Amino acid sequence: MELRDLETLFSALQAHAPAMGRTRAAQRIARLRALKKALYLHQPEAHAALRADLNRAEPDTDLNEILPVTTSIDYTIRHLRRWMRPEKHGLPITLIPGSAEVVYESKGVVLIVSPWNFPINLCLVPLVYAVAAGNTVALKPSELSPATSAFLAKLIPTVFPPEEVRVVEGGVEIAKALINQPWNHIFFTGSPQIGSQVMASAARHLTSVTLELGGKSPVIVHPKFGPEIAGARVAWAKGLNAGQVCIAPDYALIRKDQRDAFLEGFKAGVLRHYGERPSENPDFGRIVHERHWDRLDAWVTEVRASGAHVWQVDAPNRSQKYYPLTLVWDAPMDCALSCSEIFGPILPVYTYIETADAIAHVNGGSRPIVLYQLSHDRTWSDGITAATRAGATVINDFYLHYMHPSLPFGGINTSGIGKSHGIWGFREFTNARSVYRRGRWSPTMLLAPPYSDWKKKLIRWITRWL
């Protein structure tokens, strides 16, 4: 799409937004059912697109791209009528007679900017809630996953008329021009750096935003959990999509005397899940772009030069955009791997002596989108949760909070603003409008000027006793 066409596209969506906002639950549900049907119908094309963009295995596409969308659709269909119903509220005595309610109305015309790492999931799940809330929508998929972007551009017109939902393909300049339009809401998924730019652009129009970002999500291992088991589980989690997941475990905290056992468990987990040479495994993901590969390799080169220990399951291969699962320990705290979100299959391992040390390590950085714990000690886990701040906490597994349709998903501060999924996603795309209705008789006039002596006494009595 050309830059000159964007204003026309925006105007068409904006013009149709009032009509979309007046649609009933049955009409919105029909659109969502059509989207689910189309997604299943075109599932082989989705497989091919993800293979082309990320070497994504077909089962991984089904589990991590298709399933979250269909689960969100099913959950929304079951609950949408209740979500759309006005929410009745009681009255304090000073407001009787009357009635009060909250009406959840569509925001209007919204923009969803999605990333390349889960390009179907992170585009269509927000779309489910935007449509359920009665908005018109522009979708901007990432140019770094071109095959999937083309797939979405083909899929969406089979479900939605162009005045309801449009897909906009293009690079950075198109994205910037889109974000500069006066949207009623922007839903962005990506890095904290770009998220801050999106927020700054939205501020020019006082546009509300949802930012699903990322950051350094730790996994803290309890001493009695079993370091070898912990290492093996983290190996699987770090290998998913070659570590290119905003909620991937970014680094591990293990008690100092258990570090070596954890490292051996990680290595065993790599062999179990991905083989001795993941580079030859057709189902192991690839790094999305050469510049991302170069960044990862530069960070590993930096820590090697600092004297840190590095283990890699096999050799990196830039021409194939393959980067191996990598362990790093004894890394300095001021290196890039320690300070920046990694977004790749590299796991720095740090140690603690007392639990308070692990908590201090987490609290010394930015607030993560998720904090993982491996522990069977409920008191210990609850203590860490209470002493830290994160978008979510997952205990004894990875990623599964994202799959729960009624848990709010999102970060906090630098890892995100706003929440999605379930009623939280619906409300993110709506305006909670207060409606107070007075009865036929209005006692308010008893308190209106001029203030006679008896009115003054009445007001004093009200302010003291009511």
C-alpha cells in the first residue's frame, strides 16, 4: 500500500465505526465464527507461511498460532452477551431516586500493530477482542514475516468487508504513517524501545494505547526442585521459536552450589528435545533476520572476551539464520546479555546464596512481563511473588498463563501497559461509559441557591451524616 492511500483507508474505517459500534452481539459473533472457519480452511497455507518465515514446525504452528486464536474466539462467543450488557450499580442515599450503570461502548477505529515472532496469533487474538467490542480495525503485520503477512492479507477479506477490517502491508515508513493517524486506540506488540515511540506518536492525538512489550523475564529455581530437572525444562522453553518469544525465560537464577547440575540438566534437555545437532533438525526455528543473528552473535562474542564461560550445542550458521541453544555463565552484569532482552536461544545463568539475593537481582532490573518460578514450596513461591512486581507469575511451567482465556495478559511499566484476553481484552477496546438517570423528582433543587438558613442547616447535616 502507498502512503497516499493510508488517509483514505483511515477515513473509510472511521466513517463505518459508528455503524459497527451499533451492531448486536449476534452480528459480532457471526464474524468471529466466520474467522474461525476461515482459519481452519486455510490452515495448510498458514503452515507454509510460517515454514517460510521462521521454519516453524507445523505442530508448533497449530499449538502456538492457531489454537490461541480459536480458544479466544470460543471463549468470547460464550461470554460476549454478558460482557455487552450494561453493568448495574447501586446508589448512595444522596443520589436516590435514580439509577446508575456502566455501558461498555466501542472506542471507534483502532489500529493493531503485530510482530513477526508469532505473526498470526499476535495479530488475530487482539482482533478477536476488537471486533467483539464493536470497532473497525486496521491490522499492520510485520514486514519481517512477509509470507505470513501475505497470508493474513488474503485471509481477512474472506471474513470481513473492507470497511470493517483491513490489512495494511508495508515496511517501517508505512507503519509510522499509520501510527500518526488519529486512531481511537492503538494496540501494539513489540519491543519496549519501539513501544515508547508508539506511545509518543499516540500522545499527539491523545490516543489510548495497549502496549504488549517484553523485557528480561527471570526463572528462579528453588533449591529442592532439582537442578537437573529444572535445567531440562528451561532448555525446552528457551528452544521454543529459537527463543524469539516475548515471554521466554530470559535468564536463570539458581543457588550457587547447584549451578553445575543445572547446566548439565540444560544440556541433557537440549539433546532430548532437539538432538545433538539442532542445526540439522527440520523443526528447530531460525532467527528471523540476519541483523538479529548478528546482534546475538556480537553479544556472545562480547561475553567471551570478558572471560565468561560459553557452551553451544553446535556451531552458529549465519547463512541459514541458525543460532544454537547457548549457555552463558559468569557473565559480567554490565554486558549486553545481562542488561538487554535477549530474544534468542541464549540463556545466561546467575547464582544466588540466599533467596533474598535472587529477589534483589530481579528487583534491580526493569519489571518483567512474567516471572517464572520452579518450586514445590508454596510459602517460598508466595514470598517471591509478594516481594517482586511482574506482569504475571508462572510456577512449575512456562507460557501457559498466555493460554488461559480469562487471565489478564500484559506487562507492567517497561514490559507493557494495559491487559488483553477475555473480559480484559474486551474492555481494553471499549470505553466504560457512566450513565446516571434521575427520577421524575430531583431533590438536588433543594440544595440550589439561594442559600436560606434552613438550606444551610440541611447541607451541614448532609456533609456530616451522609
